[in-house]
Amino acid sequence: MPQDTPILIVGAGQAGAMAAAELRRLGHRGRIVMAGGERHAPYERPPLSKSVLADAAQDGKIGVHPAGFYAGQEIELRLGTTVTALDPAHSVAHCADGEAIRYAACLLATGGNARVLPTLPPGTPRVHYLRTLDDAARLRDAMQRAREVIVIGGGFLGLETASTAAGLGLRVTLIESADRLLGRALPPELGSWLAQRVLAQGVELRLGCGIAALVPQADGVQVRLADGAALQAPLVVVAIGLTPEVALGAAAGLALDPANGGIQVDQQGRTSAAGIYAAGDCCSQYQPRLGAHMRLESWQSANEQARIAAAAMLGVQTEPAAMPWFWTDQFGCNVQMLGAATPDTRYAWRGIAASDAPCPRFMLLGTRHGRLSHAIAINAGGDLRPLRALFGHAVEDLLPRLCDDAMPLRQLVRDLPTAAASPTTL
Ligand SMILES: Cc1cc2nc3c(=O)[nH]c(=O)nc-3n(C[C@H](O)[C@H](O)[C@H](O)COP(=O)(O)OP(=O)(O)OC[C@H]3O[C@@H](n4cnc5c(N)ncnc54)[C@H](O)[C@@H]3O)c2cc1C
């Protein structure tokens, strides 16, 4: 390959921007081309359902890197450029504008798209999906004019959107087909606590509600529920999950994970095609701590996978991925989670707070086969730090002390011989 053949990053989002920066940090002097379908420089998505939805002044403050970073680092940022096909045999990517980009290595960081309800496709008047900054700006404008909103979906995104809307004074109805909130991510007891809190904040919550029909109308959407009830609102937000954007990889013959649809990658981010890597929401990566491939939709995971893939592209050794960490802000709760939830994880509470407390503060400690494997902190994120040392360790005998919220965790963990020993897998 000619010496100036670039590393190509497809997707100018969280993972793409972090990978480009890491390539430079690791000393790569060659060309880096980053092609992004959106017209915005890479930005952080977590604020879209939180501060950005409430305040237009935030739009310019969410860049992954400061303005001028890409030019300063000689990263060729091609915004509004969609890559339409990959030819792994010839190491060429074809763009919608007709350009063909030859690459030395390619990172797919294409993220995903909001899952769509077929009866309410994007573009249906008064129906909103939330994935991009443009989506958030449209929804914000609509919320400023509306008094009422129906949110379909009781996952993280639906709850955050409902929380922001309620904070802006809208009457909010949240519909979830499962009989609890965040069923896959939170233990049932915490899901119930959260449901109580959501109700206490004035949101009408419809759990276990199948939707029989969605009928777009001139002045909004009518939602007919399976139990016979009919709701109507001038504004509907559909937040029912994400479909990984894998079209390029699939058409190029890359292996996909049948369990979750993501582009399958190993621990280094390598796909099944030589010279092609993937990172972020679009990929399903082998998680050594859990012994399984997983598609993690999170800011931290996108950053970690980007860091590791960048090192692999340069053939540089790097630290393994950090333990999964995720946060969400909703209804006055900053919820942080460390580790991973599995169906066989058992939880114990450290502290408890009334669901209508102004600032509830407590934790749930999850063990799997007696070992600490998951911790959920509600307005207590600082307590996760000392706990890290105990992850993977047998803690059943310690649980009564760990769950006594009168005992400062930092001091308790420091005095434990267990914490000094090397941790095992989750
Ligand atoms: C509203 C919202 C709130 C969130 N809140 C949290 C949170 O509180 N905590 C948390 O941990 N995570 C949160 N997340 C998740 C987190 O933001 C994502 O996991 C992260 O952005 C994934 O990064 P990514 O680079 O994989 O994908 P993205 O950031 O989506 O970037 C992918 C980019 O690739 C582009 N692209 C796709 N295909 C092509 C192509 N063929 N050619 C060129 N460009 C292409 C897309 O246009 C997009 O710009 C939130 C996400 C959203 C949407």
C-alpha cells in the first residue's frame, strides 16, 4: 500500500472520535480519515435526553473533543459523508458522493438507529425518535409547544425522556409492555422502587400494557391499549431500543452475532475480515469477564472498545477493557452501575430510601456464585470506587458489613485483606 494510505474510520460518533484520538496518542503519524454521515462534528449522545432536551444552549457544549481538535491532530474529518459499501478484498470503501477511499485498516464505528414502530415510522407528524442531535432539537421544539406527551418504552431512554419532559412541566404518560421498568438491567425490587418514584413525580405509568393499535391523527396520536383503554396525546416519543447499524459489515460478509445482530469482534476489536475492526454500539465483543459476546450500548464501552481497537490496528499492546460501567440520570437519581447483571445475580441493599425522598441515596450489591459481580449506586456513585477492589471476590461473609450503610465503604474495604488479593473474573 502507498505510505499515505489512511486508516479509515467509518462513523464520526463516540467510538470513532475516541479511536482517532487514541491512534494519535499512540504515536500514529500516518493519515486518519473519519467519514461521518451526520453534519455535526462528533458529539456525546448521553446529554441528548437530559440537558440538551431541556436547553438549546447545551447544543454547542457536547463535542467529544474541543473545536479545533481534529484539525490540530490532522485527522481528516469528512462530515456528511456516508460510506455505502466496503470491499474488503481490495481494502476500498465507497462513499455516497462517489468517492472511493483506499484504506490500510478500517474501523467500523457506525453505532445504531432507533428501533422503529412500523405503524409510526420516522416522519410521522408529532411522533419522535431520539438518537441524534437533530432529533433532540426537533423534540425540544415540539415539547416547548406541547403540554402533554406519551412516551412509549420504559427503558433508560424512555425514562430519561419522561423525566426531562416532566421537569419541563409536561404531563407525561409512560407506556411499557413489560410488567416492570428496566427489566433486563435492574433487579425487580429496584424496578419496583423506581416505578414508585416515577409515579411520585407525577408521571402516569402504564406497566404491562400491550399496544393494540397506534393511530396517527391530525392533532397527535391515539394509542389503543390491549386492555381496551385509549390514550391520546399531541406528542409521542418512541423509545423502544436500538438496532445496530451493521449494513456495511453485513454486505461485506463480516460475521454477525446471531444473538444480538452486532458485528462480531474479538477482544481486540477484530472482525472476521482481515484489516477491519469494529467498536461501539454496532459491535458484539467478547467479554472475558463474562465469558460471552455482548453488545453493550454505553458511552464507556464505546470509549473502551475504541481505545482497544486503535491499539490493535497499530499492533500495540494495551490494557484490557475496564469493567463495564453505565450511568443514567432520571427523576432526581443519578444511577451508576458497575459490573454486569445476569439472571442469576442476587442482590442485597446497602441502605434504603423512600421512593419520594428528595435525594435518595443507597446501593444494591449483586453477587453471583457468592462473588461480587454488580453494584448499583443511587446518588452514591462515589461509593463504587472503593468497591472495585472487591469485584470478583467471594463476599458472602462480608455482606452484612458491606450492607451496613453506617460503615463508610472506603474504610471498610481498605481494612479487608480480601481487597488486596488479586480479583478473579466476575
Ligand atoms: C439519547 C441518548 C442518551 C444516552 N445516554 C447514555 C447514558 O446516560 N449513559 C451511557 O453510558 N450511554 C448513554 N447513551 C449511549 C451512548 O451514547 C452510546 O452507547 C454511544 O454514543 C455509542 O457510540 P458509537 O460511536 O458506537 O455510536 P454513535 O455515537 O451513534 O456514532 C455512530 C455514528 O456513525 C455514523 N454512521 C453510521 N453509519 C455510517 C456510514 N455508513 N457512513 C458514515 N457514517 C455512518 C452515524 O451517523 C453516527 O454519527 C445514550 C445514547 C442516546 C442516543
